[in-house]
Amino acid sequence: MKKALNILIFLFMLLILIISLKVINFIPSIINRETLQRYRSIEEAKHRIKIDHIYVPSYFPQGINWPPSEILAQGKPYKAVVLKFRHGGSGEVVMIIYQVELNRHITEEREIRIVRVRESVKYSLKGKEADLLVGICEDEEACSKISWTEDGFRMTISMKSTPIELLRIAESVRQ
């Protein structure tokens, strides 16, 4: 009987410890809600980090799911938004949109990373000068990336695709 009571006390203390650690882990996100966090919707991210506009394309090629599968955003130390989009069939991340305050840097995700650049050119994106990279990703698929400035932000779209689809998407962001 005493052994059973000791086991129950041990389990109860273990439960209290686990709950305490969860609360301690949650405290920083309560104190500073503007650091990089996941959000359920673009509107929630806009409201929480106090950003006027999150740029999203109006054109999506067939197969890319809307809404974004992952929305990451921060208000401090600078404003940044990362939107990840998955392919409807495979579930693989096939497009990532970065919106980062000018002269700031955010580490780009590894899901779409050009490992061999085949071509790097300047491109006129509806009157804005953009940098277009075309190459091959780690998984030997065609990848493209385009970057330009937009209202105090550096916009970058990385996509597992040819540049033709990427340019259509980027042009739809610049409406």
C-alpha cells in the first residue's frame, strides 16, 4: 500500500514538473508577441505584428494550395513575413514568399534552395527592377527565385518551377 502511494506521489510530482515546464516555455511568447511566430491566417498576422499589407499573389498555378500551409511573421526586431505553399498532390513545399523590411535579412528556408545557378538576370517586373535566378534545387528539380523591393520591403519568391510560372506569380503580386 505504501509503495503504491509513493508511486502516485512520484507521478503527481512528475505531472506538476511537466506542467511547470510548459508554462515556463509559453511565457516568452506572451511577453513579446511580435517575434517570429506561426499564425493561422494572414489577417491574424497583419493584426498581431501591425503591418499594413502582406503581399500575396492573385495568380496560382494549378496544384498549389491556398491558403498558405504555413504563415510565419514577426514585428520585432524588424517586420518580416514568410508564406509557405504546398503542392496539392504531393504535399511538398513548392513555393515560399518572403517579405522582409529593407536592409534586413531573414534566413531562407531549406525546402527550396538553389544549389546550381544556371542563369542570373535583371528583369523588369511591371516597372520594378528584379533579380531573377534560375537553377536546380537539391532534389535536382528546376527552381527559380525572384527578388525586388516593394514599399519598404524586400520581396522574394522561391519556387520549384520554371521561371515562366514564377514570373506570372510575381507579376500578380505587383498588381
